[in-house]
Amino acid sequence: MPLTPETEAEILRRHHADHWPAGTIATQLNLHRDSVVRILVQAGLPTLNRIERPSAIDPYLPFIRETLAQFPRLRASRLYRMVKDRGYPGKADHFRHLIARHRPRPKSEAYLRLRTLPGEQCQIDWGHFGHLEIGQAKRPLMAFVAVLSWSREIFLRFYLGAHMENFLRGHVDAFTIWGGVPRVALYDNLKSAVLERQGPVIRLNPTLLVMAGHYRFEPRPVAVARGNQKGRVERAIRYIRDAFFAGRTFKNIDDLNAQATEWTSASARERRCPEDESFSVGEAFAQEQARLLALPENAFPSDEVKAVSAGKTPYVRFDLNDYSIPHDCVSRTLTVAADLDAVRILDGQAVIATHPRSFDRGQQIECPEHVETLVAHKRAAHAHRGADQLINLIPASRELLTQATERGEPLARTARVLNELLDAYGVAELAAAIAEAMARSVPHPNAVRLALERRRQTRDEPPPVAVPLPDHVKRRDVPVRSHALDGYDRLMESDDGQD
């Protein structure tokens, strides 16, 4: 078990101030003597009253030191196996304590303080500030932080995620707020900046390179594990956590960004400038702003562009939600272009739908016109199917449907009624009834129904049944004629005579 810093400090104090030997320190602090010796050796100080005795590890020390010099992070368990194979007779636990005395200590590295010229450099990084729950969605709250290296001017903007589009939006918003562009932008190994790194060979994100060409700045990744090279933005993120975000309440991300803009333009600019404490960050930024590169005429596009497939239903899926499209755009590949406020759906170059963006999940965002048009199309399609079926069987019905529609009759209702009469009376009877109605110049389904009833009564037939009945049921379904009641009266008279 590793010793705590407090225990290590106590060991060193007892050894140097009170001149306690290692055994006494181990007994009084309830530690193993080898642990005490290891702390003293790692401190670079020789122990007092130490009697050097021959050890079984002595013949292997040259090999151990040479191996540790080449591989300083090699584990003691692996080094033990190497020495064991070369004849070392000791046990693994004792070997681990001995190795601690001979393992080389890392050298402390000194850093030069990096100074830049006004307008020369900015440093950019993401900071993670927890999550936001929006409806059923849980989204990461990421802070895009950019710092001008000379004046320490801070740009702060919160986004729901650190994906590439938000990375681009952060640059565009920062350059717009600053009113110019620094000549160099420093990054660490963000995926949005560095795609691949093999030694000195670096492959930058092509989208970042396009944006850098648009704004004419140089994207420059820092060396691996060299946080000091972009220490200004690292300290700015800590400063934001402590001075701005801690204990802050906000309604939504828009409210949080409004508060961040007010804070960076007021409180953050009032602190002293580290380059020259005789003036504030705001005063230094006013001097540096004149040294920035001019902004191009147009801002770099930062919309999220994604190809989506529309299925049989008039919706496309984007960012965990469904957005409606016109019904005649289904079963094809479309393009979604979205910013933080709106989602536009394109078919080629034409915009076919625009919706407010939702950061919830599982929502169905609809345009009322899309739904109403689909419903009307379905009704019209149903009417046309019924009319086509009727015209195919009875060509003369085309003229009746045409004239009925011209008079204002709904096509769907007219076709439905005529198809019901077709099922009840058959093709021949309906064709004759339509001809009679047209001869009377009454193109209406009620005229056709009256003609069918007159023809049925003339033939003295029962009313038709909509659903065809089996033959054995038809044979039993015999019309019953009502009898005259005179016979019942005569029976009553004969009964009265007997009484």
C-alpha cells in the first residue's frame, strides 16, 4: 500500500530533525523498515547508522541499472522474472523493495515562459461542464473557450456537444466578437483538429484546414503531453469554473450563454493583464484588437449537413427526432442542413421543409400543412380508386361522375354510393339505371337509386342484400305475401254461433 504524503513527511522529519534511525522510525510509525528506507532513498539522502551488508542482488545490480536506464517505467514484477532467469535466488516481495532504491527518479523539467506579440496567437480548447436534461434527452454541456494569448481576452460559448459543427461555430462566433482573427490558433490533440499523429507527422482535420484558409490563420497543434504550451486556455477554463460557473443558475442554454457574454464583456475584462499589470484585460484587448487580421466578407458556414433517407412515412430522422416532409418526397434520399435554431430539409437545391430544431429525443416535429395535404391526398386517392373501378365496369358512369362533380357534388361520396349500388344490384342493373338517370338529365346517385328501385318493383323482386348469401339461405328466403283478414272474421262469426 503506498504511503500518504503526510507519512512520508513525518519519516523525513524524524530522520533529519530528530536523527532517528530507520528501525526506530519504522517501529514508532508502525511501518516496515524497508518502506522507511525506500522513502529516505527516494528523497536522495543517505540513511544514518546504516550498515551495508552483502546482498544476493549485488551481482545483478549492473544489469538492473542498465535495464532501468533504458526502460525506466519497467515493472518490478517483469524485471524480477528477467533477473530470476539469470540466477537470482531471492523472492519477489523482497526484490520489489530493493528495486525501489535503484529505480532512477524522473528529472524535473524547467519551462521557459512563452511570450507572444499582440494579435499573434489564440489558444482554443473544450471544457466539460456536466450534462443538461432536455425532455427525455441528456446532452453534454461543453464550453468552447478561446483566449487571446497577449491580452488574455476570453471568449466563452456553451454548446450541447463537442462535435465538429459546434467547433466551427465557436471559431466563427469568437472571431465575430473579437472583430478580427489572430494569426495562429493553438490546439491540443482534439479530434476536431488532429485526425492522426505519427511522431512529427500530423494529419489535421480537412474541415479545420478549409476554415483556416477562409479566415487566413494557421492551425497549430501543440506537442503531446505539453499542456504548458497552451497554459493560457487551461488557466482560463479553471477561472471560468471558479469565477463564473460555480453556483450559477440558468433556465436553459440560451440563458447561460447570455450570462456568459455579459460576464466576459464585464467582470472578465476588469482583471489585471498578466503581460502588464498596469492596465486591465479590457484595455489590453483594445490595443490587441487593432493588430488582428481583418474578417472576410462572409462567415464560414457551420451548418450540420447530413444525408438522410425518407421511408414510406413522410418523416426523416435527424439528431434523435423525426421531422415531417411533404408526402410526395418519400422513398428518396434527402439532405438536412441544421443550425442551432432551425432544421432545413432539402431535395437537391430546393428547400422542401423548415422546422424549429428540437434537442429533445423521440419527438415528432410536424408542419400542419404536410399532414393536411397528406390527408387530402389520401381521400382524393380513395375517391379516384373508386371512380376508376366504376368506369372500368360501366364506361357510361364517367359522364355521370363528370357532370356530378361540375355541379359541386363530392367525387368521393358519389363514387362510394355508386359502388355500393354496384355491389347490391350488379353491373347490368346499375348500367341501365345510370342510363335512365342521364336520360332524365339528373346526374346524381339518388336518381340512380330511384331508377334501380322502380326497376326492382316492376319485376316484383325483394330488396337486394348487400352481402351475397349462400344458395341454401336464398332458397329459404321466400317472400311472404300478407293475407286478407276476412277469413279471420268468418272464423270469429262461426264461433259466436256455436255459443
